[in-house]
Amino acid sequence: MGFFDDVKDTVVNTSRGVGNKAKELAEVTKLKNAITAQERKIREQYETIGRLYVENYGQQPEAMFKEAIAAIHSAKTIIAQKQEELNELKSVKICPACGAAVEEESAFCNKCGAKI
Ligand SMILES: [Zn+2]
């Protein structure tokens, strides 16, 4: 084999290598995405289990859940306070029909359509 044949072979092998690498990378991405999707499903199910537990047993939780449930209640209280502050800042009114925050100058609720 002459020099140019060697060069040609090298170019062909290198581009094949690049092709394989790209394919490999695409496969890695696909697998990682599949894993991430399943992990998300698991997180969503944990969340569902937690919400169902709080909804059904939150009033009298077993000892091991008390701290977590108290943290949720305390976070909800803080959210309500911050929302109140936000409403005051944005000078919004509360819809008498559905309780949604509505811009002060709006004549109708943008959530339920009730006249303000
Ligand atoms: Zn409304």
C-alpha cells in the first residue's frame, strides 16, 4: 500500500470512528433521558403518596410523619402570608366568587368571569 492509500484508509476509518462516536453519544443521551424519565415518575409517585397520606391521615399522622406534615403546614402558612403581601403590593382585589387575585382595575375576574 502506498502513502495515499494509507491516508485514504486513515480518513475513512477516522470518519467511521466519528460516526460511531456520534451514534454512541446519541445512544448515551437516549438512555440517560429514559432513566431521567423513570426517575421523574418515581418522584411523582412519592409526591402522590405523600399528598394522599396528608389528605387522608394528616389530621392524626403517625409519629414518623408528624415533623414533615408540620413543615408542610408551616410552609403553607408562610405562602399565604407572602401571597397576602404580594396582593397588597400589586394592589389586587380578591374575586368574591372564586377567591382569585384580580387586578384592581379589572371589571371582571380573569379566572371565573364574575363581575367584580
Ligand atoms: Zn373569580
